[in-house]
Amino acid sequence: MATVTIRNLVKRYREAEVLHGINLDIADGEFVVLVGPSGCGKSTTLRMIAGLEDISGGEVLIGDRVVNQLEPKERNIAMVFQNYAIYPHMTIYKNISFGLRTARLPAAEKDRRIRAVAEQLELTPYLDRKPGQLSGGQRQRVAIGRAIIRDPAVFLFDEPLSNLDAQLRAQTRLEIKKLHQRLGSTIIFVTHDQVEAMTLADRIVIMRDGHIQQIGTPTEVYDHPANTFVARFIGSPSMNLLPGAVTADGGLALDGNGPIAHPAARGLAPGSRVLLGVRADDLRVQSHTGATDKAPGLQLSGRVSVVEPLGPDMLVYLDAGLDAGTQQVIAKADTRQTLRPGDEVTLTAAPETLHLFDEQSGKAVAV
Amino acid sequence: MDNIVGTKSRLVWVVNLSALALVLLWLFPTFGLLVSSFRDRDQITASGWWKAMFPAEQTLQYRAPGAGDAVDENGVFVISGNVFEGGRGSVKSFGTSARDPGAFPAGETVPADDGADLTVLQNGDFRLTSATEFEGRRGMRIFVTSVTPPRFTFENYGRVLGAEGLGRAFLNTMTVSIPATVIPILVAAFAAYALAWMEFPGRALLVAGVVGLLVVPLQLALIPLLKLHNEIGLGKSYLGIWLAHTGFGLPLAVYLLRNYMVGLPREIIESARVDGATDFQIFLKIILPLSFPALASFAIFQFLWTWNDLLVALVFLGNTQDQLVMTGQLKELMGSRGGDWEILATSAFVTIAVPLVVFFAMQKYLVRGLLAGSVK
């Protein structure tokens, strides 16, 4: 068990710089998820921590040791790969024991540990089988077993759930979380799926184009996205972003819609362009038009274009009344409401649920 | 839907039929060779191998003993004997002149030359009787059309392996082929791993070099190599031919194995590295077992090629009995025994027997290894 510290980490392939100086402190026993779209550098970062990629600049520390020049095996890490990477020609027992090969332990102790790990992961009945005879979920458990048998300082997971089907993914996700609670070890987990990131992480690191966009707990990044990228990336459906400008009296005027009061807008110069963010969950859909109770916050009128029932609630896609319906807004509504395509509705949102971003830089404007 | 299924099954039929045709095409002569190699020499000349199971009808010419062997039996001079001279057979008909060798059925008594009478029984016993004394030292010619039962024998094999020297040549070929297969695989497997998975400057250039070497004809190197062998004292020896075959086989081996190894999942190797394995351990414990199909398919190639090789053996080995390989021996037999089918058929079968066994034992790796190397 150990901390991991990353200082100004840079990765260059010839001239192209793909990672532009990343800084990250991971506490002992913390579960950190690196998340971002493909090509954002999250896997590269993980592989540099593992020692599978050379470090072009900066430092990686595991514990208080700089590991830049160390071979993977000297870093005391274990890694689980997306496509399992278990050895197809060895039995499950051999696969799990592979990491113990060099350990100076008596054979009986090794055997005891292998069986204990297999028991933990419910692999005991399959110990004598070859990987080809196992299902995807079982294979991934073998890969995890091979990692935990070595009792490493840091676990690295590289999209371990991507190859599993939806049901198995949820189940394995839960197992990984339980594993972390039981072992209490430091885990760095890479995924492109924000749901995995939200459910698993103690802290989420959102990356894009080789830069860290935001680091925070799941609640922080959900409630206070640092910029429009994070706002769109985290949460499903994505946050609605409505363009507008700051009015002379410190309020906010959405393009093609009336002015609304927004406390944060006061700090901005009149006329500056902004984006108003609001999550689908925070929007109330009122089916009667013109019911303008003068509550503060957002009010939008629009026409329903598509309704997607999800069971407990439904997603409503609306052409909001901004510039004659150019803007699509997604809202969540109760299934008890009867909404049909073409219905005229009013959307409202409480002022504290609104987010404000600078249109130019995309950065959040402090409330 | 029915239509689609219908077309597909028809196509499958076409494929199966062509496969069957190809199989028959080479199985037929091979089987013929096998049958011929067990047949009696005389029967090979009398009938084709497809009639091997039936009695062969052939015309024999027998010269009866001369006048000196005649016996006087109560004033009748008799010459008797057996046309098969103790061999097996059954006379169907006989004759006294070459123009009509099957003129009379067996058992009949017919007049022969010089007032003599000839009787030939079915079992081959003949009796030549004459009232006057026989003259001349050369006996009369008797023609019989005989039916001999099929006869299968190992004599040909005994003869070919022993007297004709093919047994020794067989061992010589083994002595060439086995090390000439094992050595390049050992070398190429290491090289292929390095070229596929180890980072070092100039790697791409080396791979390109190997591909370039693939197209160099080996004839180009024969004379310079032999000169080199003579200069460093190897001369014409087994070590020399092992090295030569290794050199000629290496480009293909490295290329084939590298392509296969490159196709192995990167994660498996990285995972082993994270688990603390050194390059050598990764090679030994992960790469080598996983590359078995490619190794086997190259082994088959190299073995068959060195087994059938004549050119390299002629250049790098001597002509003496303890260095002549089987192809060389076969070539000599073709010259000296061109008409002896039983020798040639047997030699041919001895020669192809080992490749056949190797091929059938490892054919599934051959196909898989070839596909895996190229298409992945």
C-alpha cells in the first residue's frame, strides 16, 4: 500500500506531445478513477505509472520513491487489462500463481494463498480449467485474482469492464468496489464510462486532450463542474447549455428568451457571453403554457419533440423557444405526466440548480 | 431463405468434390506405388498394380533339356520335367512355336518337331516322347500360358534397403534433416521474439533485411559458401550442410515466427512484465508455448525441404556411402536400375514414407500456423 504522486508528467511521441504536464496526488488506499473520451491520455498515464511506457518528462512517485527508471516488476504494482490478458495455455491455477513465481515462499504457503484468492473470487471450481473454457466475467476475475495474489502497493485497472456485457459489467463493478473496501489498497482505474467513474471512485480525474480538466469527488464534479466539458461529460443525459448574455442590470438574457435573475452574473461585465447550464433532472416540466408564477430562476417555453420513457421517469426532448426552436433541451419528467410530441410546455428550474460558464473559455463562473 | 440455403449447400458440394478430386489425384499414384513395392518382379512386368489381387496370366518360354537328359523307357525316349522349375503356377495352354504359344489346352498330347509328342500337364509337368533318339544338345522350346496366383513380398524392401544402399542413405538423410530443422528453429525463435517485442534501435531495418533475404536465391551462395567451408576446414561434412541449411532456412523462419509473435496480444506480454517476468522468461513461458502452431508449421516446411533436397546435399556433402543422401541414392538408382520397377517403386515409397508421416501427424498445425501467421 502506498501513495502515488505524479508531478508534471509529460508524454511525447517524437514531436507530438500527448500529455502536457499532469499533476496528481493519490492518497494511500484511495480509489481514483481516470475518466475521459478516447485519446485523452488516461491510458497513457496509467501505463506510465505501470512502467510500460517511457516517461518523457516529470516524475512518478510510488510511496516516496521515484520510479521513472524502474522496470514494471520493481514498482510493486499489479495491472488488470481490458482484454484480461490471461495466459491461454495455462490452467487457471497456473495463471493465478504466475505472479507468485518469483516470490520466496514455501510451496505450501503459495498453494494456500492461491486457493484463498480463488475462494474469494469464486474461482475454486475452475482452477484446473484453461481460460478458453471460462466466460468473460470469469476470465476477468482470473485477471483480478492474478493481480491481488501479489499483494501489490498499487492496483492499476485499464478499462477492465469494457469487454463485458451490461449486466456482467454492473456485477463486476460491484465486486471491484467490494474488493477495494476489503483490501483497502490504492487503486487507479481507467475508464471512458462516466457511470463507472461515478459509482467506483473516491475521487474522479477528468481528462481531455492530455490535460486534467477537474479532480474531485463524484459529488463535486457532478454538482460543481469546473467547465463545460466536465458539465457535458459527467451525468446522463448531458447538461443542457443555453447561450445567453449578461444584461446591463446584472441579470441574464438567454438568446431568444426573456431575462432571468441570476446572482452570479453580477460579477460579470454587461454584455459578456455566457452559457447557462442546467441538468435534465433539475428541470420541471409544466404542461400548461403561460403559467408564469413569478418564482426566481429559469423559465423556458418549448414544444415537446420526442418522449423516451425509462420506467420510473422519462426523458423529454424539447425544442425550446430560443430563436424559433434552434436549441434542443432535455428534461426529465414524471411518467405520470402525459406529454405528447407537439405539446407546448413550460420548463422551470430553481436558481440554485443553475450553472454559469464563460462562453469563450468554457470555465465555470463562481457562484 | 430456402434459396440461399440451397446455393450454399451447392457451393459446399463443389468444394467437397474438388477436394475429393485432388485427394484422389495424389492418393491414386501413391497407393499404386505402395502396392507395386510389395509385388513380385515378374508380376509387375506382366500386369498393372490394379490387377495385383488377381492371378496374372503370362506367357513363359521354357527350354527343355537337351538330348543328353533323355531316358530310354522300353524303346521310347522320354524327356520330362516341370516348366515352372519348382515354382508355383498353373498351365492354361501351351504351344510349340513362338507364333502360337497358346495353341493347345493343358493335358493334351500333341505332335512336336522331329516326330516327338509333347504333353504338358496343368501343374507344369511335361513329357516329351519320341520313338527315335533325340538329337542336339539344345532342347526344344516349350511355350506355356500360365496363370500365377498373386504374390506379395517384402523382398523388394529387403533388397532396396540392404543391397541397393537405400537404408544407409535413409540414415544419412535423417542425419541431415533433423539437425537442419532443429537448429534454425532454435535460432529463429529467439530472433523472432526480439524482432517482435524488444525495443532497440534499427529493429525495423533488421526486419526489412530479413524480408530482403527471403528473395535471394540460394544458388547464389553455393560456391562462396563451399569455398568458405573448405577454407575454415569444415570441408564436406555434416556440420557444413547443417550450417548451410540453417542459413538458407533462417529468413523464412524468422519472418514467419516474427509475424506470428507480433500477432500475439500485447497485453499478455505486458501483463507478464508487470508480474515480474524477464524477457527470457516471457519468451520461454509465454511466447514459445503460444507460438507452437507457427513453430510446428515451420518445422514441417523445413523438414520436408531438407528431406527432399538434392542440390544442397550434392554441393556440401560427398559422394561416399556414409554421406550420400537418399535423393542422391535415388538418382543413381534411376540411372542404373531404370527398368526395374520393383526397385524404383520401393525406393520411392521408402523416400516418401517419412514426409507422409510427418505431414499427417502435424497437418493441423500446418494449416493453422500458416493462417495465423498471415491473416491473424
